[in-house]
Amino acid sequence: MANTGSPAHTVANAMREHPQMVGGPTRDVTLLMSGIKGLVAKDGAEGVYAAALPDGRAIALKIADGANRARPPLMRAALTALGIDISGVNPQAFASPIFGHGQVVAKCGC
């Protein structure tokens, strides 16, 4: 993680202390940071997603087609593979409904 006192460290601490300001109250990044102590997570354009813990474990994902539907289940699998306890995370963080004509028609998940 960033050096103590650096601007990046200040931003990471703000994200941890106020995860709802990163993505809103129901977004996966907010739910992940609220459920995993010390985690900093941020999604980006075109299917980019990154997360890091203070101990140095980190995840970076890029979904080739840029769609977000695969992002939540992939993040769940990556967190689990790194041995990170996800039991405190709201399951909605890993939901990935697929819509057709405004209705949920399928779910993408692990």
C-alpha cells in the first residue's frame, strides 16, 4: 500500500472510512469495503476492477469485453483464492443479474 502520509495513503484511508462515497450504498465496491476490514476496492470503465489489503495482497481484473456482469463472481473467486475471509460481505456484492427487457432473466455467478 501507499507510504504513510502520502496523498495515496490519505485517499485509501478516506475510501476505507467512507466506502459509501466510493460507489454508493448498494454498489459491490461499497459492500466489499464494508465487509472486509482494511480493503480498498474500486471499479473503473470497460470492466476494470482492483482491490488491495494493507498486507500487500491485491487483485486487478480486466473483463475483456468491458461488460460488468462477470466482475462480481470473479472478484469473489479471487478473494477466496487469496484466502480472504468474505463471510462478512453482504452477498449482494457478488450478485450479477442478467437483464432482458428490464427483467432478470439469468444470474452470472460462482
